[in-house]
Amino acid sequence: MPHKTVIEELREAGIEESRIAYLDLDARGNRKITTPDQLDTLIEQSIDLGLVVSRMLV
């Protein structure tokens, strides 16, 4: 059985697409994120800047 992606699990759980944040953790500036606190900061900054858009999954 293939593994589901986090996004598939969220969709199946009934989460609206507009409430799912897509962050590219492979992007050059995000590769050094290694702790939950760093991830929280990235999410907060992305929301503040309006960068949370439907593109790539975390």
C-alpha cells in the first residue's frame, strides 16, 4: 500500500483546501529548518507575508 502524503490525509479528514499551508522545505532558504520552533517561525512569517498559497506541500 503506497504511503499517503500529508496533504492527502488532510483532504480526507475534511480540511478545506484554503486552510492548508504549502511550504517548500526543500527550497534553498528553508533547508536549515530542523526544529519545531524554526518551522513555527516559518509558518508565522509566511502567513504574515501572505505567502501561504496552494503550490507545494511541506
